[in-house]
Amino acid sequence: MMIDVTCAIIRNEDDEILVVQRGEKTDHPFRWEFPGGKLNEDESEEDCIIREIREELNMTIVICSRLPEVEHDYGHKQIRLIPFVCDTLDDIPFLTEHLAFKWLPPGELRGVGFSEADIPVADEYLKFISFRETPSEEQTGGQQLKKDDFITTLENIRGRKEAEWLAEMAAEKREILSGLIDFSFSADNKLSSKASWSLSKVYDKHPETLTAFIPLIIGSLDRIENEGVRRSFMKIISLSDITVVTRKNQGILADYCFRMLRSGFSSIAVKAYSMEIIYRLAQIYPELTGELAETINLLQDEKSAGILAKGRIILKRLGGSS
């Protein structure tokens, strides 16, 4: 009987790939693999991989592409591996089923001690990126996006290079920037995640372009349900000059960030951005210092090494102790 299993080729902002190591008591002890898991009955393949990555690694991903399926007979079982190319802004996974993880440049994938079914997946991904190109002038109508083509453009974002290409266009053309902002609030999670991620790329290269929209972004935080959008918005705010926003928006921001820090459901990235934002607010309002230090100390039970490390950094900057 063939078992359907999804897996994710997860890329970070440096285009490195996440691989994880299986435990001693698994079918393939100590071998490396692309994370994922078995498809449940009545579950779509896309929903499966998003669920598995959330449960296994506590990471939020954006599905960008699907690679050809791989079938493999292990003797005691046959599996159909369904690979998805995904992007994330999360740097450190919280391992619940694996022994270790590492981020690798694509060129090092062939040297990994993969489980047998994962080897052809790595090969397919290397073929995939070798043929990937930035959209041409013919595809984009000479660097102009028609409104009817905007959704298609977002859907075709496969990774950082395409997002940065769209960000450069948005920095030059107001209508494209407005389109990215509008689609960041789309009910379609894939479109909104890709639009907001592209906005974060706009801010990376051209922060002045988004300055006027920071109050809108702050005011929208409580309405955002998409974790990918929330993460991108929080990144933008954490890098922006919050001394120039109104006292009302600074208050909204402080309240929201404290709630994110105390929530058991916030992603690692959102908590890290929240700490940074509150720290900067505390430079304006010193009375926030004690509450921030107390909240960080309450995070000592966090299982994320990244959150604990970020907390220690903030405490040191506050003049406190871990």
C-alpha cells in the first residue's frame, strides 16, 4: 500500500535550505531529511505540509511551488513523497521529533546523509533552482504590471529573488506599492503572505518608501490573522523609526507587543520582533523597562533557544540580568 507523505524544502532569507535529523528509534535512525509528514484522510496536501511544519518545528511557511512526486519502496513500506518549496522568515525551529537541524546552501545538499527517498527530492530542487529566472520584460510588459496581472505575479513568486524584484518595482511605482499593501490584507493567505513579504523587502532596500504607511500597519495589527503577514509587518515596524509615530500608535504598539510576548501561540519571529519594539519604546517611555524585563524573565520556560538568546540580549541592554 502506497503511503502519501508531504515534505518541505524550506528556504530562509539567505536561500539556505533546512534539513533535520531523524531520531535513534525511527525507521531511518540519524539520517537527514526534509521535514514533513503523512497525509491525513480528507486533508489537502497543502494543508498537510503547513500543519506538519507547525507541529514538528513551530515554524510558519509560505508555499511557493510544488516539485514532482517521488515514489520509493523501502521494503517494509512504500511511500509517495510530495515535495513543496516553501519560504520562511523563522530562523530557529523548535524541534519536537528530530535530533538536530541545519541550514545549508543548496550546493551542499548532495553531501547530506539523506534518507533514500529524500535524495531525488534534493536533486529535483537543484534542477528547479537552476532553471529559475527573474521575470523577463516580456512577462512583465516592460516593467509595468497591469492590475489584472497582479495576482498572477504574486502567485508566481517562488523565492527571495522574485520578491526583491517586485519590491524594486514597488519602490519605483506607487500603484505597485499600493497593490502590495492592499493584497497584504487579502483573505487569500498565500497572496497576503507573499504581498506582505514583498513589502518587507521594499523596506529592506527603500525604507523611506513605506514611512507614510507605518501608522496604517500599526493600526492593522489586531486585525491580522495570517501569521506570515503578522511576521512581515512586525519586522517592518521593528526596523522603522517609531519615535515619529503618534503617542496613540505607540500605545497600541506597546500593548500589542506585550500580548504577543505573553501568548503561547505567537511565532518565534513575532516574539523576537516584539521584544525589540518594546525595548525601543522603553527608550521613549522608561516606565516600560520594568514590565519588559519581567515579561522576558517569564519566558525562561520557552523551549526556543532563539527566544532565550534574544531575551538575554535585551536584558543586557536594559541593564538587567538573565
